[in-house]
Amino acid sequence: MSIFDWEHAFDTVDLSHQITLGEANTPLVRSKSVGPSNGLSNLYFKLDHCNPTGSFKDRYAAVAVSHMMSAGETKCVATSSGNTGASLAAYCARAGISCRIAIVETAPLGKLQQMMSYGADIYRIEGFGIDVEATAKTFALLEAASDAQDTALQVSAFRYSPLGMSGIRSIAYEIQMQLDAVDHVFCQ
């Protein structure tokens, strides 16, 4: 099973352009202590850290990069505070797409190492993500860079990447498949 088993959740990508690393179909496990200690006998946890780069953002990256392949885009510019960058770096590497990522200064070292191990060029930007002016300037530069031919701006937000973000919907379909009935879903 892959994320593309849930294609009805997002715009279809031709099979020849689908980039997958085995994301999705993550375990859903019943809580043995948190739920029962709070009067919830049917509390489950979706273990999306079991995705290839350790994050649910792999669902986003698989769909986003697949759409880039479909559009003939060979360069990715992106932003990240950690997980998005690691996911995009991995999926871009799999697709043979170059990846440049503007990151916040506080991005975890492990995620930076992950991005670099996949060949992404990373740029730590002072004030990015915390200072309005620095953030606006960074986004303006990224948007200008994405105007270049064969280049896509990938930001894990619906405003910037609605196609990629639609891959996140697969979580709901998986939960529905894994449980007989669902009355509440809480995300964090």
C-alpha cells in the first residue's frame, strides 16, 4: 500500500510520475495507559513517525514531488523548520530533483543532517520564522526564485502547495479503514 492508493483524496498523478518511498499505511495502536487513565477505552494513536523520514510530512512530499515530476519541474525551493525539509529532500532525491531549503535558525540538527544526507542545499536564515521583515524578505526571494523555469516553491501550507498538502488527507482515509467506527479525531 502507498499514499497513491488514496488518489481520490487528491489530484491524480500518472503512475509514471508517482514518487514513493513507502509512505502511508502507518500503524494505529490502542492506548494502554493514557486513554484508560482518562476514561477513554478507545483512544488510538496514529504512528506517522513510522514514515520513511519519520514524519507525516512524507505524505505531503510524496504528492508534491509527484506533481512536480508531472509538470516537468526539476528544481525545488522550499522552507522548513525541520520535518518538511527532511521529507522534501528525500523525495526530491528519489525523483532526481534539486532541492534548496531556507530553514529557521532553530531547526533541529538531526533534521538538518537528514536534509544534507539527501543532497539538499540548506540555508539558515537569521530571523526567518520569528522576525516579520526577515520572513517576508525570505518568502519574496523564494517566490522570485520559483518564477524560474522548471522550478517549484514548496511550502507545507495550503496557500503555497495545495496539491502537496492534499496528500495529508490520506491520514483520514487510513484511520477510517483501520477502525470500524470513528467519532472524534484529535490532531497535534
